[in-house]
Amino acid sequence: MINWSPLADPMSLRAPSPKNVSLHVMEDRFFRASVNRQEHFLHVIRSEHGFESADEAKQIHKHLVAAVEPYVRFRVLIDLRKAKGNTNNEIEQAIREVWFPMLVQFDPLAVIVATATGRLHVARMFREHGSKGKVSLTESEAMQHLGLDHPPT
């Protein structure tokens, strides 16, 4: 016979949560970030929307930094393939000021870009900031750098 009491711990009655599930940590029209705690994996995907101004880029990246900061010791894959090229130096400077101090703390870090020009651009920014991140044109190359076969779900 089960001795049930209304004072029993309600947490003990819940089913265990799945172990290999991504947790959504942020989503706006520019970024979607999710984390798989079991695999110590952070996945950030950039959308195709461009920034209207340096101030907007700075605010969005501050929000991104706050969302991913708890996962600084995780493997990180950043997918920039949908992002349009940026030719605005003020926007680039805003991103560098806000995002790169956080970005360089991730190790291992892999970034996927859509074009060879994009790879050169991101690799240059990594060098200038001391990041050891890998910039790739393919997901398989990025996953290999992170020591994974595919992104965890």
C-alpha cells in the first residue's frame, strides 16, 4: 500500500525530463540561441535581417551576450550563413565592442559562413581579437573542430 500525504514533495511525482533536449535561451528577429546542457553545446543562428544602425546592433548584441554568458564554457557553433554582408563600419565596430569580448572566451568555437569572403572577414576579426575559433564554409568541418559528428538536438 502506498502511503500518500498531501505534504509529499510534488517534485517527486514528475516524470524525469529528457536528457538530450535543447533549451531555448534567446530568440529575436536577429538571433536564435539554444543550448544542450548535457552535451555542453551552444548553438547560435543568425537570421537574414540586417541592423538599421550601430545602436540597434549594440543593443541586440548586449541581449545576446546576456543570454549566452552562462554557457561560456560550452562548445559553440555560430551559424552566420543567412546573414547579409555588412559594409557599415559603425555597425561592425558596435558588434566588436559588445560581442567579441564574450566571443573570444568560448573554446572551442566554430563559425559557419556562406562565402569565402565571409570566411576571410570573420577570420580577420578573430585574429584581431585573439580568438582561436574556426571559420568554416561547411557544417561538417565546424562540427569536426568542435569534436562532434553533428549538432546535438
